[in-house]
Amino acid sequence: MASTFSFNSLNAAQRQAVAALDGPVMILAGAGTGKTRTVTCRIAHMLEKKIPAAEILAVTFTNKAASEMRERITGMVTKKAASDMTVCTFHSLCVRLLRGGIDKLGYKRNFSICSHSDQVGLMRQLLVRMGGSDEKVKPDTVLAAISKAKNMGLDPSELEDDYFANLAVAYQNELRAQNAVDFDDLLLFAEKILREHGDVREHFRGRYQRVTVDEFQDTNSLQMRLLQQLVGKPYHVCVVGDDDQSIYGWRGAEVANILEFENFFPHPEIIRLEENYRSTRAVLHTANSLIRHNRGRREKILRATRVGGDPVRIVAMPGDDEEAEFIAEEILAGKSAAGRQWEDFAVLFRTNNQSRKLELAMRERKIPYRMVGAQSFYDRREVRDVLAYAQLLVSPEADVPLLRILNAPNRGIGQATAVLATQWSRDHHQSVWQALCDPAFTLSIGSKTRHAIESFVALIAGAKNRIDLAKDNPADVLHTLIREIEYLPWLERGCKSDSERQQRAEGIQMVIDSLRAHAMQGRKLQSFLDDSALSADREDEDLETKQGATLITLHASKGLEFPIVFLVGLEEGFLPHSRSIADGTKDEERRLLYVGITRARDNLTLTYCAKRLKWGQETGCQPSSFIGELDAEFLDHTSYEEILGAEPSADELSSFFGNLKSMMDGI
DNA sequence: GACTAACGTTTTTTT
DNA sequence: AACGTTAGTC
């Protein structure tokens, strides 16, 4: 039994996509057209055609997408086949490659991976060290320029601005000295090794003969180059995406990859999935009428398989307070009148700060809601600290994590000492850890600090030893270490509230628990660290476990769907965002709105306000220019006053009193 | 080296 | 308004 799927359950275009196994294939999959199903069926079809599972590689952008795809495939094929194929992100694929061959570029195989906050920390140091600039330059600005250069295939020294070029060179040298790489380097170095080493390239091309890339509209040019190295003749490569849903241009996504695919792989078979199973005709027609205004797209017209539907409402609001209250009331009324679940409702907004008033309105009415969190779990301080300790237990010579926790908690090794140690290590071409271990260095330090260094070295070395001798479970060693150094009490002293204290403690516990689970599967500490470094997972439960209406940014909503959608703040300057108008990327804003609209299954409401609180200041607003681009056929343009002024229906009345009651209960 | 006060900034977010 | 960063003080 190889696989279970049936051609009969697919439409003509999907069938064509599933059948097209050989040569370059591009599947243009509009929103809600059954993309994932098509891709998983296509892979199942490969197995049916006796293509060995081990030769199949599917690349995604996020870990979430990778695990979802793995899950879907696992449901269709044998366990063996599912575990034999490779489904992973671009970055984790590159880590695998580099752990086995980065020494070709002069790095050691136990390199560490810099997170964004590591990068910022490093750049901040460099800015101080280099000085020289009259203007204040933000670390993020420089890092963005460096990232852009790497993605374009430029050497750091080739940056236009001399000051930036100097910083970029220093940054790259510093990383190399610390045997560390950043996220871009993972792709950059993997591509370089594949390009320059024919044996490695042939090995990978032989190993992965069937490559699928999901969300292709999000690839940047470096990823494109990597893909070209990865895929050899006869180019059995399949890319899947939708240029109309390309909303990550600001972080390097290159729509040209999808628009000019035939320039990268010759004579691709191009298949369009245009039958939409998600939305009503009203929603879809409105979405189509908007996206038509973009130039230079792969033209697609989504066809609704569902008939009719409520008209799309556009509601003019006096202000953002009324907007939030209106939506909360509508959710309350909709739930009781139409027998909906809280989970059926979603409110979409452009910027995170727009969620405040919405949250408040939800809380007042006791509507359960889930916010798709802005702060990533792995960016939380306690998590990064504990992971840094874990990293030292694998390789204390990793400077980045060492410097991170050298004085966390405070142990009397402050910044001054850190600078001296870094300086010494640089002068002697050694790691900071080696400096701390070397009497030649420590004897130059005051006795008080020296003793602090000695006990720190003993602490780490002792714990590392226990792991190396495999006497204890790494999770236990780490747990003991964290307790011994009284990390949590130190952290708690800096907390303002009890809930914050609790959250910190939970963060630490979650790392330990997840390491323990990892170790149970017999996997090494290093692989745990790689996974952690490459996953910016928000607190996982987010959508799956948490109950309630969804509050979410337009960006984060891509790939999701909801029966009832409210899309707020359709105001010029917000959507399109003023910054995008200045940058000349209004097309991308239009795509963003398009993504938002196509999230709706049954019912869609768009709102805009006459005034809005912005940075603590009341500001007047104009309706978004996008509103005028929507075709009127299925639109119902109305206003807050008009809706409130109308005779309330029996349903609305009963829910009004219901609300009143729940508000009273809340007091 | 730790703590506090003033200051400036504020799109989107993944690896 | 609210947050993080920085400069200044003890």
C-alpha cells in the first residue's frame, strides 16, 4: 500500500498539477483553491509512481508550514514513506548541509547561529567601537542593509555607503571570529558550497531529485539561487505560490521569482488553480475587483464554487472607539443570532497597535479572544538566556552565548571585563572562553573579578563534563545549573508584576521540558539547539488550543480562513500605510488587503473611521483609496449611524439585552 | 556596576 | 500612550 488519494476528488486543474511530475512545474494557486491538498496529492502520486520517498524534498518557509505539510502527507502515505522524505524549511535544510561541510569555508562545524537579538547586540558593539559617524545609526538599519546585500549576492564591502560597508566587513569578521553565522549566512554559505564544490552539489542533487517549494511568492533572490544549485537537470522542481499574495517584499521577497520563473527553469508547465472553495461569490468578486488594479501580475480570476452570499459591507465609523464597540457588538449578536462559535469570528488589522481598543471592547463584553502574539517565544529574554547556557554546554567556545550570559545573573564579571576578554581573545586568535581559561589573561585582571571568572569557568566546565560523560540527562544538568546559579530569583527581581514573574518561570520550564522531550527521542543537544535557533514559534497553542474570536494582523492572517471577518481601519495612511506610499510599494498594500478579503468564507465587513487615536493624539482620517477600487455589485456601503438608527430586529434586541446583562454581571 | 530619569520612536515578521 | 534606549548619578 503506497498511497491513498483519488484523482476523482480533484478538479481538472488540480488533477493536471498532480499528474505533472516531470520537469519544472509552477502551480499558481489562488487563495482558497486547495493548494495544500494538491501538493500533498502530488507527492503521494510520486510514491505511487515508485519514486523513492527519500528522493523527495519539500521546502517551506516556516516551521509551522513544514509540520503542517508533514502532517498532511503522513495522513496519505505509509509511515515509512512519510519519515523517509524530507520536509523542512530553507534554513534547516541549510543547517544540515553546513553542519556537514561548513569547514570548506573556514568555519568550524560546531558554529553557532545568531538570532536577531544576537545580531543587534553585536552590531551595537561595533557601532560603539567604530564610532566615526556623526548621525545616530540604528543597528537595525545597518543589519537590514547587510541582509539586503547578502540576498543580492554582494560582498559586504560592496555596500554603497562607505560607513555601512566598513561596518558590514567588521560584522562579518566578528561573526567569523566567533565561529557564528546569521540567518542569511545559512543560505549564503550553503549556496556557495553547492556552487563551488561539485561533489557536494552532485551528492545533494542525487539525494533530492524531486523538489517542491511552497509559498514560492515569498522566496528572495538568494533562495532562488540556492534552489538553482539544488536542482539539476532534468529539473524536477515544482514551485507553488500566488503572486497576488506576496506581502513580504519588505523583507526581501522577490515577486520576480514567480513572475519570471521561466527565466530560471526552462519551459515550465504552468498550472493555474482558480476554483475557490472557500468564499462566497460576493466576497470573491470584491477581491477580484481590487486585485485587478495591480500591474504586472500572473493574471488569475478566482471563480466561486459557492453561490450568492451576503453583500460585503463597508461601514463608515465616526472614530476608532465606535469601530471597536461596533465590531464587538456584532460578534456578540452574530454569535447568538446565527448560532456561531467564537472561533468563527476574526478581526483583521494593519498594525499591532490597532488591537488595543478591540481587545478592550472584547474584554468589556466578556468575549473570549485570542491575539496572535507579536512577541516571539524565542525572543523572550529568559528563553534566550537558558538556551545560551545550553549552547555553552555543547561548545563553551561559542562567543555569542558566552557573552550573553557572562554576567546574567550578575556574578561580578561586568562589561569592562567582557571587553578585555574579547580583546584578548581577538589578539590571540582564540575564543573568549579560552581567554577566561588562560592564566595569561586572568592574571591581568583584578583578583576579585579573577575569582569570579574562575568559578564561572568551573561551573560551566563541570556541567559540560556531566553531559559529555553521558552520566546525566542534559535536561537535568541544565535544570540543576540554572537553579544553582539562582537565575530565576535574579530575573524575578527585575519583574514588575506577579504575572510577569510567573511568565518568566514558565518560559524557563518550557525550555527544560522541551529539551527533555527532545532527549527522550534520542536526539542530541546540538540538534535541539538548531531547532530552537531556527524556530521563532509564537507560543504554539495560539490558534489551535486557545478559544475565542481571533484578533490578528493582516500579515499573520495569510493562510488562514474564518467564516466571519471584520477588516478594520481602511483609511489612507493606514491601509495603504503611509510608509508604503512613500516607498512606492502601494501594490503590496493592495495585495495585503486582497489577502485580508480572501480570508472570509461567508461574511465580510470592512470599516473605516473619520478619526483615530494615533500616538496618543487624535487624528483625522480619510477613507482608503482602495475602497473606490472595489466593484459595487456586491457592496453595501453604509455607516455606523445608519445601522444604529435602523429599527433593531428582534434578534438584535434580545442580544442587546443579553449584552446589557453580561455587562452588568461584569461589574 | 546598578539604578533612575529623560529621551525618542512607533508597519508588517520569519528564519 | 507606551515602550525601549541612553545618559547621568550614586
